Amino acid sequence: MHYKVVVVDDSPFMRKIISDLIERDSSFQVVGTAVNGWEALMKVSELKPDIVTMDVEMPEMNGLEALNAIMMDNPIPVIMLSGVNEEGMRETIIALESGAFDFIRKPSASITNDIIQVGELLLEKMKVAMQAKERRAAWQAKELIRSEGIKKQISILSNPIREFNKPLSEIINTVKGHKKHEALSKKIEQTPKVISSPIVSNNKPPLDKDLNQTKRTKTIKEMMPLVMGNPPSKISSGIESDTSSFQHLVAIGCSTGGPRALKELLERIPGELPAPVVIVQHMPPKFTKSLAQRLNSFSSLEVVEGEQGMVLYKGYAYIAPGGFHMKIVRASAGHYEISLTEEGTRNGHRPSVDTMFDSLLPFNTLTRHVVLLTGMGSDGAKGMKTLYDSGVTDTYAESEETCVVYGMPRSAVELNCVRHILPLLDIPNMLVRMMK
């Protein structure tokens, strides 16, 4: 089976390189190319490709504008190709928020090894995109069958007169069959029964109300990084008197689909969260700074890229910088701070979620809340399992229904170390409740 691909780039040379790299794999066939966003929209409409590679910066209509049009009309996986200039990185982060499946940096046309490496990475992401698309279609088909069964069951129970021609035994067997199906579905989706306390409480106020009460305007001072123990500006504002003292810590890991998931999650967490949030998002160097700046514009938390020696404060979120592992350590003065290392990759990544999770093991006096969001592979699952086995019970995995790629969360679920399996938008509410 061939997956049809449309390649979009304003450079004839780059269109040729990308097309040749793609067709090294017999699973993919480049059925068309386009020189700008307008032409891309026409080719997508005409050729009905399975996937599109999209340059970010192009004349007439850029990649971001074309992506938005594709997502509105007939969403298909789009992989962005980005330059490493500031504008290209910023546009790439916005594209990921807008529905792009993933991105790669453009290869250097003069370095053969770089072209080969980028080609291998591109093919890997395209294969994952197709697998995710097919898995999503299968999940939706299963859910449709389930929902239709529920509707039929309700119809039978609420309109028995319509069924009077059927024997009573047949009606009862139909209802029993749907109930068995429901029970099986629930059993599959249930979290491990290690914890007996209830996971969800219905008597708490909705998070939107909390957000309205705590949302505040950020000042320039509040967005300055906190390095080597400098006190946060929140102290001077009178909002918090001791933000380096906390009993809770939130750790989040994500990969493919992560920037969009992080936006949805962080903008729903109140700025007065009594915990710092540390985050590993698989991303190359330089892009993580643009990601932190972008997320900071949406979140009531102060979102910054982590730096060596940066002290952790509650109400702040720290993004691991691309190219470095981020660990949390306790300083001799008693506060917690960031340690960056350039050790070898782990699970093929630097930063690695497992590395960050493992660094939290010694902190038994902290209540640690550990989260795995959408992402391919299994990075973070073993680290979550280790924490869980050591006594950390507030663990979260994003459920399949909202994941772009149900890889990292599924790996953790299979290790039986997840207490809460939740759709993305339910996770922030639960995190807040667990800290009350």
C-alpha cells in the first residue's frame, strides 16, 4: 500500500530533496508538489493525499495559513519543515498548536550527512503519523458502534411498544448484550485498581470558575527568568511571601502533539498553583525557548525555559531546553533547583522524560504529581513506574481519545503504574483538586 504525499516548498531544490528522501521508502509516493500555500490547497483538494509536508515560510500564502485552511476543511496529517531562524521557530510552534502533526528542521543543502539524518527522521515521523491516523480511525469506528448500541438500548427501553412484534426474550437478550459490551469496554478503560479511594469528585467547582478568580495580568518583571536563587517578583507584588517553599511538585512529559496539549493544559491551571511544574517536551535546541515564550502568553503560570541553577518556585512552569537533560536537585540551602547535563541520549532523546522523572525519586517529603501526555515511543513510562513503585500514587496518563499519538501514555498504562487515565481537558482539574 502506498501513502500519497504532497510536498510543499517554495524552493525547487528543497522540493526535489524532500521528494527524493520520501520516496526512498516504498510505503510513500509523492503524488504532487506545490510552491506556496495557495497551490498546496489546490493540490490537496485535487489529489486527496494521505499526508503533507509543509514549508513554514513561503510567499503569497505561508505554511501556517495553508495549515489552518487544511485543518478547517479536511484535516490530514501535516508535517512542518522549519528553518532555525527566530521567525521560523515561532511560526512552527504556532503550527503545532494549530494542528500540525509534527515538525522537522530543514536539512542543510550542503551537508550530505545532515540530509540523510533529516530524511530518516522525516520518514519516521510520517510512518508514526499514518499509524496514528489508522489507530484513530479504528478507535472512532469502535466508539461509533458502542454509541449506536447505547442509542438502540435506550430506544428499546423507552419505546417498548415499537418492539411489540419481537419476542420478549429477544429484547432482553439485546439489552443484556449491550450491557455486557459496556461492561467489557469499561473494564478495558479502567485504571489499575491499586488505589481504592475515588478518583473523581463531582462536588468541586469547575476549573473555569477558579481560573476567573485567579487569572491576573503578567508584568515584564514577572516574566524574567529566576536563576541562582534570585527572589521571584511575585514576592514584591505581595501575592506570595515564600514561593520557594512548597509541598507539591508537578512533572510532565510529552512528545508528538505535546505543544498543543501543553497549551490546553497550562491555560487551565490557575496561576496560584501551590507547586512548580517541570516539563520535558521532546524538541530540538532553540525551539524550546520559543515554546516557553508562546506558552507563557497563554498561561496564568509563569512559563520559562529551564536554565542551570534556576530555583524552582510555585506558580512557575519550567520547560527543559532542547539538547539537555533536565534534572531536579536539592541544594544545600534546602531549595530545589534545575541541573542541566549533556549526558548521552536516553530512549533516543535529550531531554528525556525518564531522566527527569528519575531525578524526583529522592524527594519523599514532596507530594509528586506525575503526568504523561501524548507522544510516540515509551519515554517516561519506566520513570513513572519507578516512582509509582516507590510510593508516588498520583500518576496520570492522557487517554487515547485525545492523544495525537497514544504511545508514551499507553506504555505507562501497560506497566500498571497509572492512577488516572483521563482526557486531556480533565487532567488540569484533577491536578488542582489533588492539591487541595
